[in-house]
Amino acid sequence: MASPTTAGSGVLSQTNGSSAEPSPPTGPQTESGSSDGSANGSRPGAEPTHAKRRPARTGRKLFRFDRKQGYRFVAGADEAGRGCLAGPLVAAAVLFDYERLTLRDVRSLSTLNDSKQHTPEAREDLYPLVMRAATRAAIVSRCVRGIDSRGLHVTNVAALRDALARVVRPGTLCLTDGFRVPNVGQDQRAVIDGDETSAAIAAASILAKVSRDRFMKRADALHPGWEFAAHVGYSTPEHREAIERKGVSPLHRRSFQSIAYQQLAL
């Protein structure tokens, strides 16, 4: 198993269970690291609150799906923050080596599932377990200024591609959630509802979501009044009210390329 490595601005790659996360911005926005709560019914963009009291034992099912693909190395990628009004977009990739993955690793991740199916506390618990089981992991962040200049979709695809590039080995199968990512240089399959189907994608969703939430909670202290620690940038009624009251902060996305941002006439 390789030793931890770092690669590139805004990118953290490593191979063990230690946390990898960036620091919040202290001035003009630059690429910085930090994953996805998505729409939740009548509260667009709000972090879901439907996590079960007793998490379903979904992990083994997700690992079985990955094993059935017939590859030793399976990498999954997912992002967080795509539908936010504020904050970075964060992508993560996780590589599992199915010749070295132990029964203990699989058992420790018995509740692994799409990050949106877990409470924040459960995601935090899963984070170090994913890092311990993964052969390689990478977390990539794209800042607000980059999203505004390049567009949300272009930024998202590039972040997913960069995260995968940092974990793949020759002969890796790359699994992505819902759509293919061009130019990954390895075999690839797009999996519908991938974060609820594939262990590698679900693991990436956990790393991305936890990292982004940590970033936004720290950033709350630098930008008081918008309550970033509570909604982590998603379009909740409270967040929209804060924007109407205070205007936009340096963390807010201003581009029309951001689908979520079109919800407000700003």
C-alpha cells in the first residue's frame, strides 16, 4: 500500500485513515478543499433529515456490486455542493483493491450508503473508516471564483476527473454517479443512482460531503450572519432570508451557470 501523497493546489490525496481537509478562505477566494446535501422536498437545497435511527446494513450489498464488475481495482467518484448557493464544489474519489480489502474493512463499512442517507454524525463516523479501507483517496475542491468563471457543469466534470486521476492504477475500473466523465484514461461505467449502488461511489460521497461541511462550518466564523454552519450553503428558507437581509458574501456564487443560484433574483 502506497504512502500518503499530496498533489496539486486544492487537492488532497492519501492512503490511510487520517483526515484530509482544507482550511477556510481568509481573503480572496482561491481553490480550496473541503461534499453533498441535496434538495429535500419543500426546502430546496436543504440537507436531508430522513436518516434512519438504525442505519440499514447496506454496505455489503454495495461492495458486492463493485466486486461483480470483475476488476481488482475499482474507483468511485462523487461530488458535494453542486446545488449550493455558496461555498466550493468538492469532489472525491476512492480506490478499493479487492485483492487486499479485508472482511474487517467490509464489516466496518456495513452501513455505507449515499451520504445523503446519513446524519452528519454518522458521516463523521464513516469518514475514517473509509480512509482506512481505501487503497487511495483524493479530495478536490473548486472555489466559488472558479465556478463563476468556468460554469458549474464544466467545473464539476473537471473536479471529478482530477480526483479520479489521483487514485487510479493501470487496470482500474472507474465508476461515476449518473454520467460519464471524459478523459479518465481507464475503463469507466456510469451507474444510475451510483451513490446508493456502488461502495466506491458511496465512499467518495462520504469523503466529499464531510470535507465540504467541515469547510463551511469553519467559514461561518469568517462570514457571520449567513449561518453557513447550519445550512452549509444550500438554499434553505433561512439562507435565502439572510441573503435578502445581508446581501451576498464572498462565498456566494454569482454566476448564472449555477442552477441553484437562479432561484434568487440576485
